[in-house]
Amino acid sequence: MDVLKKMIVEKGIVKGKDVLKVDSFLNHQLDVDLLDKIGEEFYRRFKEDGITKILTIEASGIAIAVMTARYFKVPVVFAKKSRSKNVDASAYTAKVISFTRGTEVDIIVSDKYLSKDDTVLILDDFLAKGNALDGLMEIVEKSGAKIAGAGIAIEKGFDEGGKRIRQKGVKVESLAIVKSMDENGIVFAE
Ligand code: 5GP
């Protein structure tokens, strides 16, 4: 998606070897026009897949999910992150190692909001090692719902997550795949 790639090149900041900061348009300050275009593009790629619900993870996935849901006209459910042991027994949970913090968190979705009748599109801002996506897929599996696929704004193609999850047969659609990045610039896969 050219408009997203252009924004990444113009405004993204590469931190160290493996962190891309997109705070000025995607996950701190939000460029609503860009988010709308992202939503439209996910709709184009998944509109034939019978989506009944969009699932994401707090906090950075929520804006992307909400804008995409305007096209699908379905509800958004976001998994909450919790460090508490006191999780409602009827909730679906999974453990995720946070990319940014390196610590393990429980992610939780109430069983009120996902059921076996749902076909779920999972959305997130980044795909790196695939831990967040694994956790969200585990939650969908526990609910008995069907996974239609995963839509990712920015995939870090040099991390193994995308390849590993596609090999499981999951439809993963990434709008910008970064092949390499360093202080000299960012190279996209295609
Ligand atoms: P994974 O679980 O696939 O390793 O990483 C995906 C999650 O970590 C996403 O939910 C995203 O919020 C965060 N993440 C991974 N890489 C980056 C990055 O380069 N920049 C930012 N801002 N977040 C990232």
C-alpha cells in the first residue's frame, strides 16, 4: 500500500536494529485519513471472507480495527492485557510475550463477545515474531470461532512471524512489508 509505505519512509524512525517508531501517525498521534485508507484496503482484501467480527489487541490495534470496522459494519473486540491472576473463569485467555517490553502478559477476551458463530478478522499494527498474533489466534480457537485471516499494517519481513504463520495456512495480508531497515533507510519487500 503505497501511501502507507510513503508515510513510513517520511515519518518512521528506526530505533536500533529492530524497532520502527511510527508514533507520529499510527500509534500515538493518529493520522485518521491514513487509518481510513488502511481500513478500506483491509476491506478490499477480506470482503469476500464472511467477516462477522474484528479482533485486535490493546492499545495500538484499536484505531486500525475501528476504522476497518466502519467498512465491514461489524463490531470490534479488543483483547485486554492483564497482569492480574484474577481472570474471570469464563473468559478466553492466552499468554503473549510483549515485543516492546519482553515480559509475558495474559490477554483476555470475554466469552460474551466471541462465539462459534463468528468469523473473525484479526488486525494489528505490527507483525514481528508473531507472538501477539499467536495469542489472538489461540483466543479465537478457544471461542470456537473461525479465523478468516490476519490483516497487518506493517510486517517486519526480517522477523520469522509472517512466514511461520502463513505456513500454518492462515491468510496473512500485510500492507507494508519491511525487508530491512537501519539508520540509512527502510527497504520494502515489494
Ligand atoms: P510480535 O508479537 O509479532 O513479535 O510483535 C507484534 C506486536 O509488538 C505488535 O502488537 C506491536 O504493537 C509490537 N511491535 C512489534 N514490532 C514493533 C515495532 O517495530 N514498532 C512498534 N511500535 N511496535 C512493534
